[in-house]
Amino acid sequence: MSKKSLREQEEQEQLSEKKAEILQKKSVKDLIAPSGIDASNIDHIEIISNAKRYARSFFVSTLPRMCSFPDIFRDMYLFGDINTSIYINPIPEARSQNELNRVINELETERIVAQDRGNINRESSLTQKRLEAEQLRDEIAAGYNKLFEATVISTLFSYSLEELDKFTKLLSTEMSKTLVGIKSAWAMQEEAFQSNLPLMENKINKTHTFDRRSMGTVFPFTTSEIGHPTGIPLGFNRQTGVPILFDNFHSSLTNYNMVIFAKSGARKVSYNENFNIKIISTYGNRKFSTRCRG
């Protein structure tokens, strides 16, 4: 081995030793942290790095009475440059029973007052709520259900304050379509931002109560990317604009069967035994169809 190669090998060893020393001295927080963060503003924070970024954190303030999976929090997962964290804590059964019994007594008292005043609509609404609370209490007592406390926090990022304000209004509008209310963590941006980091520490504690069924609608078990690299074009992804290709003989599928659900009047695709594809579209009372070989 030549002197030059020996010298290069020694330099690489010294460099690796220096890197090891740096990694030992610094924690994970120091390695992933930006150059600096300005949290002096009330409604946003500034992330100082190679390119300055602005961030604004939100928490879910109101929830709908009824919801469907997976539409309730979809925009908070797929809305551009956004991070969302969910803190879930199970509530003990004894505490759940006590709180539900208290709620049932309060609802019954309000129902009696509404009945005495002749307010039929409020009496009917309170009766329905009391029956639902009693049903939930019985399910928890039988072990079929469980209550959870959950906090939903999101942080929206942008490279300019004007874009951040525009995206904030757009996100609030999109979330209102599913009757979900979000609020900016006013004067708590630093705590909300830290709560949305992978540190498992909830610092704002804006909780909502979910049961087991409603808790299942929170998890984003959907993806915006569907289809295969090759196959038959079926349309375009409305979220990304990417064409959707489906290969019913792809190795990732267990068989070549396929079914498509859609509302009346939507375009559907059907297969027959000869692997012909039939694209059906309707316009008023007229129906148009196109056939092509699969």
C-alpha cells in the first residue's frame, strides 16, 4: 500500500472518529432542530433555516354529531404541507360510568324542565340524547365499547406569511364541509408546535371524547395514490390529477376480479367473461357506452 493511500485511510478514520464524537455529544433533538425558531408572535412561529418558513398550529374545537369514514379528518392529513398528530388516552370504565350517569341525570333534568315549559322540540331532542347516553353506558358495562380522550393537532407550513393566511382560510373552509371546527392555537403556538413534534408530549390538552366506533373514523387508512404502473386507464385522481391505471392481473392482487361502486349517474366500469371493458356514462335519459379490449 502506498503512502498516499495510507494517509487517505488515516484521514478517513480521523473524520469518522470526529463524527462519532459529534453524534455522541448531540442529542436527537439537536440533530433535527433548525437553526432557530422565533416564537414571539401570537398566531404563528418563524422557523429560521436556509429558507425561512412560517408555521401555524391548530386544534379541533368542534366535532359533528354524525360522521363518515374517512372524510372527517381527510383534509387535515392531505392538505399540502401539513403535519397532524393525534393523542389518544383510554378512559377507565369506572370514570366512564360515573360521567355518563352524570350526563344522563343532567339530560333528564333538562327534559323535565322543557316538558313543563311545553317546549316539545327540545324535549324530543333531550330524550334522544338521553337514550343514546344510556345505550353507550350499557355497552361499556357489557365490555362492547370504550371511551377515549383524544386531542387532534395540526401544523400548517408555508414560505410566506401571505400564503400561510390564505392556506389557513382554505383549510378552515374545507374542514367546515364536514362540520369540523378548527381554531388557531392563539398565544399557544409554541406549545402546539411542540405537541405536533414526534416527542409524545401533549402540551395543550384540548380533548374530545370518542367511543370505539367514532375513534375508528380518525385514523387515515386511505391514500391518495391508487392504481398500478401499467394497466387500463380508468380516469384521473381528483386530488393529485394523476391518471389511474388498473391491471387486474397485477402480481399484488390475489385474483383478477374487480367491482366499482358509484352513485346513480356516475361513470362506472364493468367486466365480462371475455375480459372486455365497458365504460358506461349517462346523460339525462340517454346512455352511452364504449367497449375496448382489455
